[in-house]
Amino acid sequence: MSLTFSSVYPLKPARAHEVCGDGALVFAAIAAGTARGAVVWISESWRPTVNPEGLAPYCDPGRLLLTRADSQLNVLASAETALRSGAAGLVVAEVSGTIGLTEGRRLQLAAEAGGTTAVLLIPEGAGSNAAETRWRCAGATAPAGGPHDPRQNGHDSTRWRWSLIKNKIGTLSEWVVRWDAASHRVIVVSEAGG
Amino acid sequence: MQRRIVSLWFPRLAAERSLRARPVDAPFALSLFDRNSERLYDLCPRAEGFGLNRGMTLVHARSFCPGLLTRPADPAADQRFLKLLARWATRYCPWVGIDGRDGLFLDITGSAHLMGGEEPLLDDIRARLARAGLTARLGLAGTPGTAWALSHFAEGIAVPGETLTRIGALPLSALRLADQTCTALERLGIATVSQLHNLPRATIARRFDRDVLFRLDQALGDLPEQISPLGEEQAFAVRITLPDPIGLLDDVMAAARRLTEHLCRRLDTAQKGARALKLTFRRVDQENQAVELKLARPMRDGERILALFERGVSAVDAGYGIDMIRLEAVEVEPLGLRQLDRSEGLEKDSLDDLITQLGNRVGLENILRFQPVDSHIPERSFKLVPAACSRPVPAWPAHRPRPLRLFAPEPITGTGFEPPQRFRWRGRALSVIEAEGPERITPAWWEEDASWVKGLRDYWRIATHQGQRLWLFHTPQHPAWFVQGEFG
């Protein structure tokens, strides 16, 4: 039985999800845009912030509450606090090292307690086993002028390949998706590695 | 009613304040760095016995008195101490003013009988200050000027009508005149107040500045002199002392709850909100432990404040038990009454609480919000402001497509006006599929910006076979290619 995109996306609420790859930032931006309420975006202070002008097509930058922590420990601790309080609609944490099983499990429990979804941006291969799902995102290339050339239909040309590489409750798969600004949602262009 | 003023002079305020805290059994002095060397600021009578005086350099003083013990002076703390004394002095009368560095004026008009008369009043002041280890000189008269002269030169009481006879024999400096003026008058053979008073006024006014007659008239009551009392400081602090020490978290929180309720009632009447709070626990071994709380918004909601304190309180080490708890609003801000609104309400409050919680971990200045800036330069089109003192921007202005992540320009190899077909960036070889551009951005000539010295930039959006989508620019005036952003 093949896995349908709609069964795993939008992300399961009140759980921690992990994203890696070049397109992880877009994944987080889209998740922020489709979440309700305020978005708490936690990162280490040496990292450049997300650019609000680039974020604007996906998510209103005014909803963001940036938290700049001095270490990964404080990033994770702040994420736990924010998740547990339940005041935000989504918590995005940019993590630079590996997440241990204890930390991952704590975040998962905090997300469940506060009813808040978490998106953790992790380096390749640094996730914890406690995450609900893990995604690898990258830009997808469409052959120019081919039948799928989006510009022929007047759409934004950008597509991403979103691969589900960990799933606690089902099988794995991958999709090529694009962002539809007008309907403000993710549209699947082709299924299963198409 | 005849005005009656007490002048209270503490000739050794600084030294005695320091000795009260830590007594020593030796000649003692305070030193302060002044005019390029350490000098004596204040000293005890024993040190004076060695021939030391104020203003002498410390090295000089040591040569007179090798056993001299010194501590650094702290004039600001002395001033605070004087304020405390002024507050204490309100037990005698409601109208107390500070006089310079080391004196007080008490307007006891109509309140002397409460202490049994003027003489018993002065005795009471003297006795209480002596018990506190402070030397005080007292003068009581109908005007502040005369009272000051008496306290500094001849302690005692000047009954009404006797002012001139009491201060007549005193030297001119009793009139609070500058040293230079006194010297000039003394050269003319005028050494006492009564001699000055007997001179024709016109000649004095012509030869000396108006200060001389002004001070004389003030002392004799011909010119009024005000005493400005201290404003009453509103202190938002409450404390609870416990008969038996407590140590369980629930007990401590219950005590803290009573304190917050009390404090919030007080803030409520003053229409103020706390911005920073401090909860201090004194343990039975006299150790103090403090929990500080900085709030994202001024507030006076007891339940919410208590919930925010919980994390800090649970980290307190109660030791053998806590027997005193004090809660102080360190910073308060005006917070008026507010119309309740159905649409905002709980959700906003909980977000403010979250900002406070995060702020107590990483610092309130690290919780930020984006705000748009009207600039066409990409890296200047927004600014970060602390979330605790800003409101979200309702509508973000729409712009051209911009990358999700901007960074400092990173040079790549490339020539010509079109983006290079292949290049290396961050250790990866990339080949371009499509490029969109250019979008020309000119530097803002009215602003100095080191990163824009290369002039115009032609921006290109490119997509690569490897999946990256980057934001490149070319500087036609100094040909070179750079990567400045990632679309993700």
C-alpha cells in the first residue's frame, strides 16, 4: 500500500518533526505559513536570521518571534519551554549538532503537553529517534520546456523534492511539490519519486 | 506661629557609617582619589589626635601615623545613608530636608511639644544617634541659617528674639559664606557676625557680592529660606517573616502567593505594573537567595506572576529552611486600567508569558521581532527589535522575490555580465540550469556602507542542477561575482 501525501502532510500536530537538506528552510517557512498563531523561531545567535522579505511569500514575518540563544543547549531548552507553554502555533528550532534520544524525547513530550507542533532543522544525519517524522528536502529540477515546465501554466517554477526518511507510523516515500501562493498551500506535482 | 528649625550636622558621617558596618580598634580614615592622589576624606577622632586632617594625602598621613587603617570612601553610599537618616528624622516632624553632604534640616514648628518641649527633643535626637554610633551636632533656632550656625559653631537653642545675641559672636563662616569672602572681610577687621551687622548695608552691598547680605538676612529671618522635604518614594516591596523555617516548594509558593497578592493590590492602587521583580529568601543561616524575574510587559496579575516565578523558585536551595521572604518590584512602569477585549485576551497574555519565560533563559533582549525598514537595499530592509517593547507589524510590505537566507557576499569565480554556467561555492561544484535577471540595485549614496563600495549590483536568481537556488550578483563597475543568498 503506497503512502499518500495527505496522510503525512500537513504535519501531525502536537509532535516534533525533523527536517534536513538544502530545502529545509523552505519546509519550515511553509510550515510556519500554514500554522495558526504566533511562530517561535529559535536559533543560535551566530547564525544569520531568516530574511523576512524572503519569508513573506510563505508566512507573514510579523508573526515571528525570534529567539537567539547562545548555545545549542539553550536552543533546545527554549524550544522545550515554548512547546510546553502552548502559546505559539509552531516552534521552529535550528539545531547545529546532533540531538540525543533524551533531548528528542523531551521535545516530543513537551510538544504533546503543550499541543504545539515543532519543526527542528537539523544537519544531515543528526536527528533523534524520538521524532515523529523526518524529511529531507532539496530543490527539484524540472526539464525546461518539457510538459511539466510550470511557466507554461503561469505558475512559479520552483519545485522541491520532499522525501520522508523517517515515519513512526507508516512507510516512507517521496514527492515533488510546489507552493501555490494563491491558495496558500503545498501542491503535489508528482508522486513517489516522479 | 513662630517657625522653629533644627539643624542636624553629622561631622563624621562617612567615617562613622563605615565604622558602623565594620568597627575597628585603631586610628581610622576613609580615603578618596582626588586631585591626582589618594587623600583623606573623613577620619575618626583618634586619627585626628595624630594631627591628621581632611584633604591631606594618604602618604603624608601614613608618615604621621603608621598604624592608620583606611578604607575607600563611597560618597554615593553616604548620600543614601543621609537619605535614610532623613527618613528616620520624620519621626520628629513631617518636614525634613537634606542640607548638603552631611546635614539635615527639621522644621519642628508645632511638633516639639510631642516630645515634651525643645530641650527634651534635642536630647532625644542626640541619645538615639549616639546609640547608633553617630556624632551629631544640633542647633535650634527660628531660621535655618541661625540653626545651621549654631549646629556648626555653638550647639544650643536660640529662643525667639535672641537670634542676634546668640550668633553675634560667631565667626563669619557661620553665615555659610564662601571662604574667599570671609577672608576678604576679615582683612577689613570684620571677624564676627555682629560686626558685620553693625556696618552700613550700602557699603557692604557695594564692596562685596550680594551673597553676604543675602546670607545675613536669611540667618536673621529678614529673607525667607525654604526647606525642601524629600519626595516620598513609593516602594513596592513586601515581606513575610515566618515563625518557623519552611523548605517545601509548596509552602514557599504559598508564602510567595500571599506576597504577590499583597504587592499586586498595592500596584493596583498606584496604577502601576511591575517590569522586573525580585524574590529574596533569607535562610536560617542568614544566607540570602534571590530569584529575579524580568517581565515582557508591565503587569500586576498575581496568578501569572506566580506561575512565572515557579521555575526560579524550584531551583532555590532552602538549606536548613527559609524564615523570611521578601518580594520587591525592582522596576515599575505606569499601567493604567484597560478595557477588556474579547478578541485578544488569553492568547495574547500567554504569548507575553512565553516571552517572559524565554527571556529569563536567554535574556529579554534576545527575543526579537522583525520590523520593516523602508530601504531598497536588501540587507537593510528589516530590523530586529526586542519583542518585549514592540508590537507585531500588521501588514508586511510586498517586495520582489528575495532569498530566505541572506549572508555576507561570498565571492565566486565568474566573468562577463551573465552568470557563470559552472562555479564552485562552499566546496561544491554547481552548474546553472536557468538564470533570471538582472535586477539592478544601486547603492544608497547618502549612506556610508563598506559592503557597497563596489557600486552597482546586478542581481540574478539562478537554479542549479544540484538543487540549490541562489541569489548571485555582479558588480559591473568592479567586475566580480558573488553569492549573497539562498532561496532554499
